[in-house]
Amino acid sequence: MASTSAWVQPGYGLWKLKNRITLDETEAHDYWVRGCTEKWGKNARADFAWFETSKYYALYCHQAGDYAGSDKTSENIDYVNFNVLPKEKANWQIEELPL
């Protein structure tokens, strides 16, 4: 799966990764997007990127549809930890960010 370099800022449902990743950033991005589209469908929107000014990784997973109820990030973190990431890397924890 190819990684995209252009961050797409969501209007709702933005989260930050609370722990450090032990993967290459592109690999982490690809695992995150893969998990979101596997779990929530090919039209789901997801992104994962480093915010240099804030010093954290931001991420989100939104089911198709432009409404706040489509934010599936908190559910997707469990899916990614248990079904997508290699077992030794499956320790991601997240925290919601105010927009």
C-alpha cells in the first residue's frame, strides 16, 4: 500500500498517538490506513502523520459520510492492534484532540 505525503486535516475526530512508534513512519501510516479500510470499507478516510510543531503523531479513521458519528478512530485502534500490526508492535494508544 502506498503512503501519501500530503496530510488531509479532518473537520472532526482528530486523535494523537500517546506512545512512540517502533516502526518506520511510512510503514505505520500504511498499517493505519489498511486497518481503517479493512474494517470500515474502501471509502473510509484515514490519515497518520507527524506534527512537528506539537511533537506527536496525529491520526484519524472516518467511515464514509461527513458527520461526526462517522469517527471510528477509537474502534480502529483496537482493530489495528489486534489484526494489522505485527504482535511485537501492537501497543498503540490514542487520545482525542480538540479541534
